[in-house]
Amino acid sequence: MKQRVLGKTGRSVSVVGLGTWQLGADWGNVDPKEANDILEAAVDSGVTFFDTADVYGDGRSEQTIGAYLAANPGLEITVATKIGRRLEQKPENYTLANFRQWVDRSRRNLRMDCLDLVQLHCPPTPVYSRPEVYDALETLVSEGAIKDYGVSVERTDEALEAIKHGTATVQIILNAFRLKPLEGVLPAAKNAGVGIIARVPLASGLLSGKYSKDTVFAENDHRKYNRNGAAFDVGETFSGVDFEQGLKAVDEFKKLVPSGATTAQAAIAWIAAQDGVSTVIPGARSPEQARSNAASIQILDHLGPDFENSVREIYNTYFREMVHSRW
């Protein structure tokens, strides 16, 4: 597994990490043993970066990671969590007092005295431009509660604002169906030494190539209940693209996949190949999927200019008009 420095944290992390939203059972039920097996399979495959959040399963994802790390002392794993969505999404709720409360809860869940990386979890847009927010996060660093801080964003303008304020990392949706971050965010982050964490790399599974118009998702799966943005930003579900339109685009993407690779591996490798990306964080619902995702790095050098040009052509044909101006 290749390693890259995660921005201003100075930490080396695996180019393919592990997103753990699904371990909180927000994508359907997850067996505790299988959740542990997923973490173990990822680590055995060279993954050294876990991304979670305090609201994934109301802390269940953090607790699963904390228990795994406690049972496997000595692993050099960087854990990034996210805070901010435990209260109503109002800018005035992003205060030092609330940060302390949320961080303390995550420290207990993860069984860590000092958190590796804490990210604001897609807060209201005005939060990114408030100096007092970053001052509060700096206070937590000085107090030894967290080592570094970053932001998770919905939109490119939010990312650019956070970069101006000196955040260590930016987490943003980046995949073959969401190319806008390539234009401004990645160059700005690279120039500022800010790490880029690419999330939703498979567009909520669309780019796995395993779905059809007949696929049925569980009632408690956000791909069922959030298609119209009823629960949170619709850009988090299928990257904001129409499901059936996405299926047509996936059929085109499949034609680009190198021999011996899966559609998902090609999609992950393409992101990892983008200049400025620190780590890509696909989720996994099984140990086999975790291992397959990690193996994406093996085809990184097999994606040439023709692959890149074709990805952009698919995006321009199917999605640019739909998503480019929105996020």
C-alpha cells in the first residue's frame, strides 16, 4: 500500500483508507463481528487511515473502531472523526463549549486521550469563514484534546474558504461523477499544504457497477430515504445524480476498466491518481470488499491519459449540467 502525507498533520497515511459510515448501521444493519472483521481485513491489506463521525450510528462506528484498536495495541492507524451534527445546524452552535463536549464524547467512544484528527462535519456555510471557530479548534489542540483539525464540506467554495483559514485537511466528495474539486480545490490545497480526503468515491455504490434499475435498498438505507435530500444534503447520496442516469453513465465507465480489475477498483484508482489527493475513503460492507478496495492501488499506474479523457467525457455528457454549479 502506498503512503502519502496527510497535509499539515505531517502523518503518513495509506492512499486508500476506510470510510466507516456503514459501520454505524446507517446503510442497513451491520453485525458487530462482521464490522470488526471489516476493520481487520482493511488493516491486513495495508490501510492505515479510518474515517468516522460521532453521528454514525449515534457513536456506534466510533465505538467499533475504539474497541478494535484497544484489542490490537500498537497498530499505526490514523483515525479521523467528525463533529458538529449533534445539534441543530445553526452557526451559533459551533462554539468552544460545544466542541469540548463533542470531542470528549468521541474520545470516550474511540478510547483515545487525544484524537488524531477532528473535522467539522459539513457545518452551515457561514461557519467556514468565522475566525473564532478556528480559534476554538486551536484551543483544543493546545489543551491536548486533539492533534489536528480539518473540515468536511459539501461545496467547493466552502473548501476554499477553509483552506484560507489554515485547516490541516479538507474532506470533499470527489469521484468520476463529481469533478468540480479538480478545478480549484485540489490546486489550492496543494499550494497551501492542505491534505485532501476524497469521500463518496463510488457515488454511494453506483460506481461499483453492481446496481440496476431493479435494485431495492433497505428502508433505513440513505440510498432509499435521502434520494431527494429529505434527511441531509442530497449530494451525499449517489453524489447528487439521478440514479437511472447514473446507471447509464456506469455502463460507459465499465468500458474503461482495465482487464483484471473491478469497476470499483478503477473508480478508486482514478481518484488516487489525481494530483493533490492524500487518501480515498471507500466504505466496505464485508471483509472481501475491504480487501478489494485496498487492492485498487495495484492498478494506479495502468490508468493513462485516455482513461482520464474518457472520464471527463462521461461527466460532461451525463452530469456537468446537473451537478457542476450546485456543489
